[in-house]
Amino acid sequence: MSETDKTWAQELRRRIDVYDTIEAKDGWRGSMGAVDYWGLLALTVALVAGFWLWGV
Amino acid sequence: MANAETQGAGSYSDAAERGDLPLLPTERLWGFWEFTYANSALAIATWAFLIGGAVGLFVGPREGIAAIVIGNIIGVVLAALPTCVPAGKYGVEQFTMLRSQFGANGSRLVYFLAVVFLTMGWLAVLGMMFGRSIDGLTSLISGSEAAPLGSKVTVAAIGAILLTWFVVAKGPTSIKFFNMVISPALVLLMGWMMYLIFSQHSFDELLAMNALAPPFEDKALNFIIAVEVNLAAGISWWPYVGNLGRLTKNERTAFWPNIVGIFGAAAMGEVVGLLGSVALGNSDPTIWMAQVGGLTVGVIALGFVAFANVTSMANILYTSVVGLRQIGTGAIRAIRWEVLLLMFCVVPLILVIFYPTMYDGFFIFLVWTAALYAALAGIGIADYFLLRRQTLDLHALHGNQLKGPYRYVAGFNPIAITALVVGAVVYIAVFNPQTLESAPVFKYLTASLPSCLAAGFVHYVLTRIFAKGEGWGDYPRR
């Protein structure tokens, strides 16, 4: 393994460690939660049903 | 480690931005509004006029507006869920993330099917649109008849593709400049076109107008085809949105702006295209724009649309070739940037020369692509949300693909590929984009939804049954 490959591997390791730490602490900020998914479902159903009734 | 050779002492942040490494949360700078602006700029493009015009062939404005909203919201949601949510969480490049579903070589295969063909097709269609805009513009000035299939259009279309090649070969700075100017100007053009259309017809008059060329007597069937065209338009963002979403701060900022930006902006542009086409009696925006406001307005609008096409073409060509180098082998990365770009333009050049009628039936090409994207969306949702419970192994994604848990069979996951084939077959069995023939279920479910469900179901069930062992994706046990 060349020196460049080694430093690349270290950098990759460092970046993955950042995510492993977040995962271990369950510290994900701005995650999509139940409110987001239910809101998305409600919005989609409202737009589909509303425009279906209006347009057809 | 292939990318390490090209990294040298360069910045790792730059490498992460290009997709070689996962972006760290601190490196991701786009918030909600930045991403909304970026994807609005991408969505507000000349193709929106084309898609709106195509909708006007099948249904009148009232049904058309409904079809645009219904198709686009479903399509954008299906495209953004399996791409932007994981990208927003891990900052991973979209086709690197796809290794977890298809394997490293499977991801390359999907890239070729999903990005290369789509981009080549759109380059040809937008090149032809440029040609027709120039032809319409010169005809307006000279007072002669436009010839959409004439040699002038072909020469201009070839010129547009070569101009795009030249702009992209110069690098991203020139593209950025075009984007900054063209996107806001297109919004102004849309507003201006709306003003001109509404100065000639009231909203009620427009809503009462008929479709230009409905293919069937059954109005419900025509409506569902219009919905399917828009579903195809919405879901065809699948190859592009994930890599934009990874530049945002978190899952929410990676997902929700698509609903405001891509859905909202594309729907607005398509409604303008729909109203213009139906009010002026021609689905081709290069024809109706020449008629809507007289000589001066026509010349300005067509001249602007011609060059706006080059911006759209430059965006998709640049994104695709950057991605190609990212997922490609060492041999592809060794090809000079300008040469690789030119090689990418060969097929679009052949299409504009030998298949100029593709422009008039471009929606057929668009709907064909939905057969692929609907299945990919189903597989992505089943894999990331149901099978992996939203957790990816970053070591496996970026490590040695010959030894890691995502190695599958020679780098291909046969389960995901089977699911992809099943999804595409279901799509074509339900709705044939070439002939517009459909199964009875199409009128109730469209073709994209059954295709998406079938692909997701097959991927989920076969993975649960067969994907065991360390080289088979390392799926969590129930």
C-alpha cells in the first residue's frame, strides 16, 4: 500500500468514525421522523384526492 | 483505493464533494432554502414546456392541471425517498450508496441504464428543441414557413450539442454563470407567457378547452395517460436528486425542498406549457411561442428558449459525465475530460440526424424511462427503509468491493437485478409506452405504481429468503 493510499484510508476511517459516533450516541440531527412521514402521506393524499375531484 | 491515485495532496473536502468520500455533517452547507433554490433552478427548464405541451395532447387544461399535480407529487416523492433520505443522513454519493442494493458492478449497470441513456435522450430532444427554436425564429423574421424536419433544424441541433460540449469542456464555472442568469429569466418568461395567454383568454375559457389530439374516446384513459406522463417526469429526477441531497445538512433538508422546488417549479412550468399549447393549438412550444405575442415577442422568446436549452443540456451533460468518472473503471477515468464529453455526445448527434421525429414523440421516450425508475424506486424503498431499517455500513460502501459484505456475485446482486427486471416487465405489461395499449388495471393504478410495488415486493421477499451469508449485503436479522 502506497503512502497516498494509507493517508486516504486514514481519512476515510476518520470520516466513518464521525458517523459511527453519531450512530452510537443516536445523535442524528434533523432526522425524518413519524411526523414527517405522516405529513408527507397526508400532503400527497390531499393533493391527489383534491385535484382528482377538481379535475375529473 | 482507486481514487487515492488521483487525490495526491489535494483537499479531502474536495474529494468528498466530488463523491469519493462521505461528506461530513460540518461540510454540508445547504439548508432548506439553498436546496430549494438549487433544485428549483434545475426543474425550471425548457423541458417543462415540452412536458406540459405533451399533456395538452391527451387532456384539456382542467384535467391537465390535475394530472400535472397528481403525477408530479407521486413521482417526486418516489424519486426522493430512496435517494435523498439516505444521502441526507450519510452524505454518501448516490451510486456509491447503490452498492448496498445492487453491488459495485450492479451499481455501474444501473448508472448506465438510468443516467447515460436518459441523458443522451434528453440531449437529443433539447438539441432538436434548440434547432426548432432557431428555425421558428428565422421564419418569423423572414416571414417564411417553419420547417420542423428541415435541414436548418438538424444543423442547428448539431450546433447546440457541439456548443454544449464546448461549454462543459470549459468547466463548471461557465455552467454556473449560465444557471445564475437563465433560471430567474425562465421564471420571468413563464410569467410573461402566462400574462399573454390570460390577456387573450379568461381562466374559465381556458379550463373549458379541449385536448389537442386525444388518442382514445375514453376520457378516463386519456387522463390516466396524462398522469403517467407526469409520473414519469417526476420520477425521472431519481438519478439527479440524491447527489444534490447529500450536500444538505440532514435528512429533512435533503427531502422536503424537493416538494417545494422540484415538484412546485416543474408543475408551474408544465402548467404554462399546457395552457400555451392548448390555447394556441400546438403542443410544440417553439410553435406556440412564435404565435402568442407577435413578431417581437416571438423572436425574443424563441431566442431565449434556444439558449436556455443549452443551459439545461450543459447541466445534465456535466452531472452525468462527472458521475461516469466517479463510478467508472480506471480506463474511463484515464480518458481526457473533453474526449469523454465528446464521446457522450455521439449518440445524441446520431439521434438528431437520423431520428428527428423523436422530438414530437419525446414523451414516449420519457415514459419508457419510468419503467426503469419506478422499479428502482421500489427496490430502494424496500431495501433502505424495510430491509436495512435506514442503516448503512459506510466501511462496506467505501472499502474493498471484492471482499466486503456488498460483494454479492461478482459485484452484482442477482436479487435486486431480478426485482428490476420484474418491475420493468410489470410496467410494460400494464402500459406499453410505444403503442399506448394498456391493461384494465392501468386506469385505476397507473403503470408506475404497480411496477414500483412489484419490484419492491420481489426484492424484499427474495432478500428475506435468499440473502444469507456475509457477502450477501449483511442485512440485519429480524
